[in-house]
Amino acid sequence: MEFIVHELYEDIGACKGKAWCGTCHGAIVQGVNHIEDMSDGELKTLQGVSTVPQSRLACQIMLEDNLDGMIFKIIGAD
């Protein structure tokens, strides 16, 4: 999420990465969702903001090798 805020969108991250606000809600456009299990907080927030399958909160995704080749789109940030 830090990369997104500093490089792409300044108007996200109202909760400072605590998975509460959903402003960093993103869809997995390409790749398999092989990211670690979601926390209860992320699941609860996504239930309130998402009808999109294969979506996550960017603040809850750590940059790791297993993300190589995946493409994400921040929903509502066109």
C-alpha cells in the first residue's frame, strides 16, 4: 500500500493500513490468488465494500516473490 500511496494514488489509506476503510480495495486482474489467508478484519471490511470476486485490500498484501506476474487494479481509481 505504501507504494500505491506514494506513486499512484494519494487519496487512499484513510485507516493507515488497519483494514478498516476499504479505500485501497483492489481486484486481482491477472494471476492466481495465492496470497496468504485474509485476516478477520480484512474479511469483514471486504464484506461491506465488495461484490468483486478475487479482491483484496492493498494494505494487507505484503510485497513478496509470490506476487510476481500478478496484476491488481484499485477499484474506483480510474
